[in-house]
Amino acid sequence: MSENTKEQQRLDEHYSKKKDWLKWGPYLSERQWGTVREDYSPNGDAWAYFPHDQSRSRTYRWGEDGLAGISDRYCNLCFSVALWNGKDPILKERLFGLTGPQGNHGEDVKELYYYLENTPSHSYMKQLYKYPQNEFPYEQLLENNQKRSKEDTEYELLDTGIFDNNAYFDVYTEYAKADGEDILIKISISNRAPNAAPVALLPTLWIRNFWSFTGMPEKPVIKKQGEKESPHVSVDHAYVGKYNLYFDTPNRLLFTQNETNMERVFDGTNDHPFKKDLFNEAVVNGDYSLAEKNTEGTKFAPLYELNIEAGETKTIRLRLTPETLGSPFDQSFDSVFSERMKESRSFLESLTENSSEEQREIQKQAFAGLLWTKQYYNYDVEQWLKGDPNTSPPQERLHGRNSNWTTLRNHDILSMPDAWEYPWFAAWDSAFHCVTFSMVDHQFAKKQLLLFTKEWYMAANGQIPAYEWNFSDVNPPVQAWAALQIYQMEQRKTGKGDIKFLKRMFNKLALNFTWWVNREDSLNNNVFEGGFLGLDNIGVFDRSNGIPGGGILEQVDGTSWMALYCLNMLEIALEISMDDDTFEDMCLKYFGHFVFIAEALNKISEDSSSSWDEQEGFFYDKLILPNGQSQLIKVRSISGLLSMTGVLNIRKEHLSKLPRFKSSMEWYRRYRMDTQKYQVMEEYATDKDVLLSLVPLERMKILLQSLLNETEFLGDHGIRSLSKAHENPYNIEIDGISYCIEYEPAESTTDMFGGNSNWRGPIWFPMNYLFISTLKEYHNYFGDEVKFSYPSGSDNQLNLKEIAFEISKRLIGIFKVDENGHRPVNALYREQYTDEHFKELILFYEYFDGNNGRGVGASHQTGWTALVANLIEEINR
């Protein structure tokens, strides 16, 4: 178990406040440009206001970015890698990608990089960046994507031919902590080409610019120290303290200021020539006269001009430490790296002791991606709205995006969906991330969930902010579900659950639950709305942008999410009541509310207002028009299947210890039988478990047949988000306007929600994980007595737990090497990924093709796709 490993000891030291092992980490974003918080435009066009082309010249206000970088937890001092192949028009200081309007399927990073390893204390980290030796095809990527239609795939870096003949460098960046603040760095560059090739390496250290915006007691500085034979620089910073950066002897030492080039960006006048983009100008133009002129600044890089033979690897060593060292690269440097690598392996093996080597490698890279995308996030909305002393934002922003979130003040390390495409938090994404984080670091997972309930996140009315582009949007309320998952995982691992954590979550989520009831049930009938609810374009129209005909859309998914929320809060209250019986009343509160929601969704079939279509055996959203007429929107999607997730098996042991709750529940049952009201407990006996289910057993069986039908939802690699039956498009006319939806297994052909997200057929890990958890919960009650055909229509009869495992195996199979030597995730680039320098590399995409399992969407969204690590652990348990 991980409790005995060196890495776990570091985590224990950190959380007991004996040593701050997490002061430094991979907290540096991969994209700060084009974000809402850097947008000071009057029209809220973040992409156009701050494009990639300005990022090398323009100072950021709210953060920093870089390639394979690190920073302290408040992003005061930053380090990353910069490269130049002698042919590119600009230095490679940060990752390149297309903005939302530029890509044929929305924003997309156009680089090849891989997170190979990371520990939760960041004692050892490794990242790989593949850098072409020929001119990077910036214009080619832009032009070809703009030429392509929504029916075409994205034009990616591998499509350009830039990696033909292996004309590239593998750039490995590794970090090892000798102590909490003593960070050893190795940058190893391998030439994969058949010929020697030159490359310039600039390991860059710089200071985030506060002085130009908010002022500082004293401007920080990086200064040259030592002689040419043993050079290093010192850092003096009022906020982060004093540090030294040691490095192997370079060809040159470059200094400048991390300040905006006003002349280039705004056609203004510079007060001095030492601006943020000076290194770019010096290296690309071969003129170092300015960059070498000074011996201090706020941005520094030693320059290494390397010529690397075919198949050769050259390594540069650096060391960032508060200590003054005489021999920073003595024998201990290599021994620390060796020890940290062994400790990282030992920690991984302790987490994955039942995994095969192939499974463990998938889990390792999944954990690495999750840990590498822990990011520093700073966004004070009130300050952003009114501006800094030296800035005056346009007045339009006072009534624009996020203007009603003046209490939101983010200044934390957060689990991002990814560090380039989504360099900001998304509330429901983070909840799923925490379920995997709990495998490697329980404390971080719990602190992260609690963070969203803090007063500087949660609004005074109880709403949890959704995501940066619109905090007021509504994400599914899965925080209570995630809290239970984390609680149970820790309980299994340590033998003791954290009741205090559950109490803290429960108290704040009760406020959020009330917000949902007050704001997303406009008819006060326990059938909920909510808008897109994270599922973007799953409907025939944009559910967040006005309902056609001015009506109200009663959503099956909104209602199902609230039923699940009820049961999660009930389960938390039950667990707390085992320790504190004052919570027993809350058990009854959420039980009662669940009964009302279940009744509302399952109105008896002869009732024309029901969302259940008896003939088709499915739950559909219901559109209620202003004239009182209603019609079902008959889209067969996971929105309708979500009704199955509202299930809880209450153990008889719990009931025996809560007599008041048990008697109240029995009264509910008798009363509803006497008054012929809808029942939610179809089977009840005083000496058995009790099953609460949003869906009656007979309807659950019908829905499950659809879920497990390979011509509908069950694909070779998991559960599709839309039934394959919609290969024949579904059309509906509302208020004289025709709407349509069609099964699309991969990229979307609609611009709805930016055009880079698709819930019209692909496989999404978080929803699959929920369905798998649901099947296991049903099995907890029915055991092996209830079996189903798997797949539907076959003679293969399995119980629900076995079905859950079989679906898990399909999902895991996306990343496994098949009998032909290919991973389905790489379906578009099979040949490239059989190359010896590619075949072990895995990308964890945003979602996956519903037909063949290939990766689609954001290529590094390890956040919730890291759930594959949980699935592997669960099938091996």
C-alpha cells in the first residue's frame, strides 16, 4: 500500500505542515492568451483581443504560460523551456493552437507533447515535447483548417508531413526535488533524424509582472552571479523570497524585462528596448547585442547552441534552489534523480498492485496528465471589471460577461480539464477529476471539492460557478456524488472515512441544492430545467439560449441530476448519522424530496403530461408552450438514460441504527399506498435493504435494453451519447421552425457551443463512469438474481456487476494495444504510432468516436478521461 512509500511520506509531511512539498509544481499554464481573464475588450471577444501572435510580446495580467514549465503556487516565479530550430519565424516558447473561430471544429492545440510521469508531491515529473527540425507549419495549419468544413476532420500537425523521415527532436523535460524548494532539472534533447541537426535551447526563468498593474513594494530582480566557469543567477522577490538558478555553462546569458512591447502590440512608444520579446528577436535575427548588454532583469535565459548528431542525446542540467551551492551538479544530482524515479515507480506500483504492465502504463500516463494539469488560477472578477490603477476597462464590461460574479476571487491551484484548451476550471469536470485524484492524493481531492463551496467561489445565493466563459451557466450538480466517491475510496484504503469532510461538504451543498430548487424548477412541479447542463449540443436546439416558441423545456437530464443529487445528499446524511444522529432529520428531508421528484418524472402513463413514452419505452424532454400545449422532444440520448442513475441501496444496517428515519420512511410508504400515490419503494421488508430508484424496475429493464443494444447506445468502446438509431435524422417543427439532430460519432457538424464539443454520438468517460456506478448500485440490491442479455438480444446472460465490468473493459480497450498492434485511440495515425518513438505514448482525449474509439476533441483532456485509471483498478479489485 502507498502508506509505506517515500512519496506517501512526503504527502504526509506536507499535509501535517512539516514541510511544504507542494510550494512548487507544474502550476504554469500552457495558454494564458485568449482567455477571458486577459480580455479587456468592449465586446468580450477574448480570442481576438489577445491572440497567440501577441503572446510573446505582451505581458499577462492574471497568470503566465510556458512549455513544460513549473512555478511556485502563486505563479510569482516561473520556469519553462524555449527552443529554436534555426528555421522557425519565432521561438517555441509556448504551445501553438487555433482559436475557436479559426478551427473547423473550434479551438485546438496543434502540437505533439506527452505527460509521461508525475507524483502528487511533484517530487518527480517528466514531459516529452516533439519539436520539428523544419519550419513549424503555422500558416499551413491555419489555412487548411479554415478550408475544411464541419464534415471534415481537423487538420493536425501529423497531417502536415513535418515528422516525415523522423526530422524532429524529442525534448524531455524532467524535474526532481531534492527538497521542498530544491528543484533539479534536466532537459534532454534526442535527435531522431538520420542526419545531424542544430537546435537552440533557452531554459527560461522569469518573474510574473505585478509592478506594471498593481504595484509592488520593490521591483523583483534576477541578477547574474559567479564567473563564466560557474555561472548562476540570483532571484530577489518580495513575495517568493530568494533563489538561485544554477546551470551548465552556456554559450550566452540573456536578460530582459517581462514587460509589454508597446510599439509592436499597440503602435505605442517603448520607454526602453528590453521587453518581453527581446529573446525572440535576438535568437531569430542572430543579434544578441541588447539581450547580452545587461546582467539583470526580470526574464533570463542561458542560451545553448547545440548541434546534435543522428541518434544522439544531449542533456542540460539546471538547479533552482534557495541555497547557495558550491557544487550544484556533483554526484548527488544524478543520485537524487535516480532515487526520485525509483520512488515514483514504487508509488505507482503501490497504487496499481493488481494491474498488468500494460494496464499500469495506461494508469501511469493517466495520472501524469492529471497531475501535470494542476494549474495556478487567478481571477478576481471585481478587480477585472473595474481595472487596475493604470488601466481603464471599457464601460461595456460592467454589464457583460461575468459582471454579476463580483464575489468570485480565485487565487488557487486547481485541477483544470487541460492546460491548453481549457486553462480554467469547469465545476463538473473538476468533480470527476477528484475521483481519480483520490487514487493518488486523498487530501488534494477533498480540498479541491471543498474549494468550490468556499465563499470566494460559491455565490451568495448558493450557485456554484460553471466555467470562465460564463460562470452563470449551469453544470450538472455532481459535487455530492464525487464527495461520496472520495469518501468511500479513502475508507476502503485506510479503513476510516472522513466524516468531517462529509459534514463540510453537506452543509455547503445544502445551499446549492436549494439554489437549484428555487431557480431551475420554474413551474414548481419538481421537474427541472437547467439549460445545456454540460451536454452542450445533445439536443435539437441550444437549451441555454432561449426555448423555441417562448416555452419551457422540462428536461429529463435536469430532473435526473436533481434526483441523483437528492440521493447523494441522503446517502451523505445517512453516513454522517452513523456518527452524529442530529443529521437524521436531513435523511428524511432528502428522502421526501426524492419521492416528489420521482413521482413528477414518472407520472402514470395515461397522463399525457408524462415524460415517459410508453410505446417507445424512453424518457424524453417535454416542451411546454405558452398556450399550455406540450410535446415530447423525441431524441434518444443519454439524457433519457440518465434517469437510471437515480438509485440508492440503503443498507438494513443503516436503517436499524436510525429508527426515526426508518419509521418515517415506512409511514411515507403506507400513506402513499393508502392515497394511491406513486411508489418509489416497489419492494419493502423490515429486515432487508431498501432500494430507492427514480425509475421503476420495469422501466429500468426497458431502458437497460436500449443501453446495451449495439444498434443504439452500446459501442465497441463504451456507451454512446446518442442512439445510433438517429443515423436516420430526427426532425421536429416548433413554432414554424424545423429542428434536426443526427447521430455523429466524432466531430460535430454544428456550431452550437463553439463547434468543438459533441454529444451527438461520441463516447464520454464521465457519463460512462456514472452508468457503470449505477449498474453496480443496482447489483448491490439485486445481487446475482437479476440478469440481462449482454449485448441486448444475445444469449449471454450476465448480472449487473458483470455487465458493468464488461462495459469498463470496452472503455479501457480504447488505450490498449489490439491484436494488430494498434491502440483504437490512435485510429487516424496508426502508422505513426507504430514507430518505436511513438508506440508507448498515450493521449487522453476529451471524448472518443462512437464507432471506432479514436480520440476526438481536446487531445490532452486527461482530467475526466483519467477515470480510465479508476476503471482498471475496479476490474482488478
